[in-house]
Amino acid sequence: MVDLPLERLAAALTEPLALIWVDLDGEDPGTYQPLLADTFKFHSLAIEDALLDSHSPKLNDWVEYLYVVLHAVDFDPELLDVDTHEVDFFVGRNYLVTHHVEPVRALERMWRACARDERHLLRGPDYLMYEVADNIVSDFLPCVDALDEEIDRVEEEIFDRPTSGTLSRLFTLKRAVIHLRRILSPQREVLNRLARDDYEPIEDKERVYFRGAYDQLVRLYDINESLRDLVSGSLDMYLSVVSNRLNEVMKVLTIVTVLGLPLTFLTGFFGMNFFGATYEVPAPTAGLVIFVIALSLMVGLPLSMWTIFKRRGWA
């Protein structure tokens, strides 16, 4: 039944064959605290963890129920912005309670799927929790694939013509893969415990399904580690390319400066007064000879230096 009245919820919980899924969304903990404490009889520390604190993925066993924290990914491919939203699970023998502050696409998909097909609700809350967790894990794959494609584009841009925007995108990618690493690592361990350990609310026949979600998280974690190495390598490659370009620019400027030194010397030398404050203008023939000699030196010396630089491989 959808939109079960709160006054009937306590009675429904006493039915061992019933399956109740309560999805709590919002930031006001005062609204949900009486429901979790009085109706579901959850421990105050578990309620505080779910409503007041923000955690990395974790699992707490309260014998009669499990408190599980998972994170769903929210990825903007245009801005390369990776964000995660915490989802709190309380799973018992005949109920599943989920709590989240921001909208979570995986929960919305599962809610619509259950509304269309009631077969999702026939195998118990543990299998329903697995389906939600599997949807959460599956949302990480498009994010990782998009990051992988963006890294390839950035690498091509580095070899073509890197800019300051390229460096900004590299840092954005690095922050994204580091953020994913902080989530995937503990979330992998949570799914591993659900697949391996014995818990009262999780039936043995349903435990094997969590192993599939765990295997997918292991693969995602390995891919993310590869992406982290690729981003670090791309950053080193960017710095190397920019350094080489700077060296080329400095080499050209140094060659131009060195080639201009003889010209500066000759113009300064012939512009000095050697024999007094005034300088007697030479005869036209003598002045023309001096002009030709000076001009020949000004042209010949830079050309000779350029030839020497080319032979030595300096230019």
C-alpha cells in the first residue's frame, strides 16, 4: 500500500509477513525522530547517526535490525562535478526504512519500479535493500566512464596546445577521482560484510546477491585507482610540456639577445669620442669605407654566430 497512514503503521509492523518500505526525505530531524524512536523502536544512537550526523559508508548491527550507510553519486558531466548523497538504511525482518536529504535517483527508480511491479516486494526487505544498493552502485559506472573519456580528451589537448584551462580541468578531475576513492573504498567493505557475515535481518539465500554488488564495487574501485594514476600522469605530462615550451621560448629569446650583442657593441664602439669632445667628419671616401666595414661586421657577425649555433645544435 502506498501512503500508509501513520496510525496504521504500528499495526502493520506486527504482521510478520508484511513488507513495509518507509522513505524519509528532508532535513528536519524533528519530524522523523518520533516515528523512528516510538514506532520502529530504533536506538537513539542509530537515530542520531541517521538524522543528525554525516558519515562515510558503514554498517552497524543492532541484532534485530541493521543500520547501513551508503552513498549515491551525483555527477555533472559538463562541470565534471562529482557529489555524493548519503542514504541511511534501517532493515529489519519485515521493513526497510531509508532516509536521505537530497534526491537520490536510485531510490526514485526503485520506488517507481515497485509501484509498477509488486514482484519487487515479494522477496523481503533484505532483497529490496539489495536492489536499492545495486542501483546505487550502478550509478557510479557512468560517472567513472565519463571521467575516463574526459581524461583522454585532456591528454590529447596537452599534446596539442595546453592552456591554463587544461590545468584547471586536470585539478577538477583529480578532485573527482579522490572524492570517489573516499567513498568507494569504505562502501566496498560494507557490501563485503553484507555478503560475507551473518546478520539476523539478512537471509542466507539473499546474501549471495550482495556479493554481486560487492564485485561491481571492487571493479569500480580498481578503475578509479587507474584513473587516479592517469590523472597524476597527465598532470606530470602537462608540467613537462609547459616546461619544454618555456625552454623553447627562452632559447629563442636567448639567441636573439646573443645575436644582437655584436650590433650593440659596434654601434656603441663607433659612437664613442676617442680624441676629444668634437669629432671631425672624415672625407666622403674614408667615411664610406668605414660605413661599409661597420655594416659588414653588423651583418656578418650575427650570421656567423647563427651558423655556429646551428652546427652545435643550439638553435
